[in-house]
Amino acid sequence: MAVQFVSSKWVGFVCAIWVQVVAGNNYTFSNYSNALKSLMFLSQLQLNNLSVAKDVGKAFGLLAGLASDRLPTSLILLIGGVEGLIGYGVQWLVVSQRIQPLPYWQMCVFLCMGGNSTTWMNTAVLVTCMRNFKNNQGPVSGILKGYLGLSTAIFTDLCTALFSSDPSAFLLTLAIVPAVVCLIAAFFLRETPSTAAEERQQSLIFHFFNAVAFVVALYLSVFDLSGSHGQLVSLVFAIGLLVLLVTPLFVPVYFMVAKSGSISDPEGRTKEPLLVKNDGGGNVSEVRPRPMIGEDHTIVEALLTFDFWVLFVSFLCGVGTGLCVSNNLGQMGAALGYSDVSIFISLTSIWGFFGRIISGMASEHYIGKLGMPRPIWNAVSQLLMIIGYVVMAVGFSGSLYIGSILVGMCYGARIAVTVPVASDLFGLKCYGLLYNILILNLPLGSFLFSGLLAGYLYDAQAVSSGDGGSVCTGPHCYRLVFVIMAATCGFGVVLDMVLVVRTRKVYRKMFERKKFQALPAPPPSISYVK
């Protein structure tokens, strides 16, 4: 039945949301980094290189990209779940002191596995959903990446509420919960074609998903900003959060109880053949002209374009510096005298959500209204990032609160906008691999800005703490780091504006196509029998 077809598609999208909720485990390093540092007697540079190791796992996301066109979505999800179970499971064994700390290089391997697990989850979810909702890629990216942005806050707040921020319990949660969610999603998430009637309903449905996501974000914010809580309040909070996370199921349930006549016949599905037969006959093969920007590209064709590398480097400027803040929030807070940095981690996550979901919806809206190039939202986000870094460099009271909000919001916006920009410019033909090539910026940026820049400059300012480690106290510890990252984002703004100018025609065509699709369908002709 058509109703079953449509509802199964939305069940898959809800499962995709849940996968994104648990796929942000790679951004939670600050929640347990101090435990690793003390157990393994690490310097700040060594600790930063551990965080780089988890981000290096994303470099192997190319394997997930290659697999996305060859393996079923269910298998890709299961690979990610099992790999995360092993990577974070071993870290839990070390932090809980059930085993002795492993040699440094072995810990790097398991952190790398944990980081790589998220690339399989993200690839399965993004490739499938971007193909399922081709005409709403901005909202899809914003919603999915928005929940990914909330993931850190969800993990942090749940563990604070249930386990009193115990790093051992936190790591056990990171190991088990994503594996269970991936197992569930493997049964429901798959590529399914769209119906004409369904495409007309999608905008309203995505507004509902956005509304639920905003409620989740506000709910987390209230819990974070309301101070310490008793056991009963924490338990009520955890139950309420879980109820909110299952609320998106209302959409597929609605379609399942709807009357069959309210949905178009499944024969109305819009399908595209996987292979196009050439009727030219004989053995004559036509030379395929190089595609224009906005058309489907192969990986080689995309890599040979100037626009791809402008997008790649500008993405590095934004996400590389943002990751540096995310990875070092624990030490940044300690340098400014904060004993508990969980509030900053949650603020970064929650405002990262707002950046992702607002930029995804706004970029799609203004393409349909004005033909505004989507990369302009990347430029705006990097301008705000510069303000955030300058504020943190000054180091006045409360600067880390403001900086966490601005950097989190803009980092989220860059992720959410760059995902559909890649498909806008280079198509969906090889999207899985193309996405993971762009994601190489995460380990590269982590290495350059967190491993090298922040690690060396912090250790240069630090003094011996007497227990074999080193510590630095005061706003000067990271001041030069913030100044350099602000300058880097300035260069990124220039690159984003270059891309805005070069892609104006692409988005003008998208505007005209959306304008045409918005025209009301002609009424059916009625014939009378005499």
C-alpha cells in the first residue's frame, strides 16, 4: 500500500535522526580527557595528539564513502556500531581501571577506531536521506546535523543526570548505546523513491521535525542553566528527554493510521533508473563532456575543479579551528579557573544545533525566494567565528561562555551548509565518497590547530605541576592560539565569497526550478460522454 510505503520512508528518517543523536560521541573527548591525562601521566601535547588520533579516524571515512555505493545501508550501519563498541569499550576498560593503561600507541589506535565509527554512521544516514529527499536537501542536512550537534549535550546531560558525570560510566554509554541504535536503524533505513504527493507535503513535515528539535534543544538548555539538581529531578529530566527523542515517530504513525486514499498511488513514485541504456547501437562510444558546476560529477571530475578546492580549504578554516576549541575546552576552562567545564561543552553542542538547523532551513528558504547562493552562509558563520575567537583572546570574565556559544553555533552552521553545497555543485552520483573527502578536513584541522598549534603553544606557556604533568593558568595560555585562528577564519571568509561569486548561476537555476515547481498543478480535464 502507498501508506505503508510512505510511512516506512519516514520511519527510516526517524531512525536516521536517532543515529545522528548517538553519532556525536566523537565530540565528547573533553568529558573524559582529564581522566586519561591523569591515568597515563600525559603532557598537554600528548593529550592533544590523542584527540588528533580520534579525528584521524575520520580520514579512514573514505572507506565508508567507497562502501556507500557498494554495500547496503544496513551493513554500513552495523560496521559503524561494532567499531564504536570496540573503540570506546577499550577506553572504558582503561578509565574504569579494569585493565592497566595501554601503551600510548595502542590508545591512539582505539581512539582512531572510535572516531572512524562515526564516519560509517554519518555516511549511511546522509547518503540515504539526501537521495530520499532530493528537493529538500537543506532542511534534511540541517535536521540531521542539528541532532548530531545536540549529541554531545544529550550524552553529557544524561550522564550527568544518571551517573554524576563519572567518566567511566560516560565511556560505557558511548560504547553501548550507538551500537544498539545502529542495530535498530539497520532494519528500517534504506533508499526509497518519492511520490509526487509526498514531495508536496515534505516542507510541512520538516517544519514539525524542526519544532521537535528546537524543543529538545531548549529542554537541554534549561537543564544546563538551572544549576545542580537532585536525584529525582535528574531522573525526571532523563525520562522527559527520552520521550522527546521518540516524539518524531508521530510522523510515520500518522501516515500509518491515515486513510489509504489520502496518499497518491505508489505508481506515482518518481524513479530514476540506476543505469541508462544507450540505444545508439554498435560499438561507438560517445566521449562524455566535462560536466558543468551543478551537474553530476565523478570523483575525479570534482577533484579537478577549482571550486572543489575553494570549498575544501574554506571548510578547513572553519571546522579545523572549531575542533581545536572543542578538543581543548577542558584545558581552556581550567586555565581560566573553572573546575567543571561541562557547561561549556553543552553550550557548544546546543548552540551548534541552532547553527546547523537554522542555517539548513534558511539557506534552502533563500534559494527558493531570492536565488541566494548557499555558500554565503558559510561566509557569515566564519565572520561570527572571528568575533568568538577575539572575545576568547581578550579573556574577560564570561568570555568563555560567549566564545563557546559563537564558535559552537558557527561550527554547526559550516557543517550543515557544506553538506548540501557539495551536492549542489557536484551532484549525488558519488556523494558518499565526496562527503568523506571533505570530512578529511576534520582530522587535518585537528592535527594542525589542536595537535600542533594549541599543543605547542600551551606547553610553551605551561610550568611543571609536580606530578609529572604541566599546567598553565590565565587567559594568556591560549591567547595567541585564538588570534591565529581568527586570522585563519578571515582567510576562510575570502574563499567563501569567491565561491559565492562563482556559483551565482547555479543557484539562479535552482531558484527558477523551485519557482516552477511551486506553480499549482493544472486541474484534471473532464470529458463528458454524450
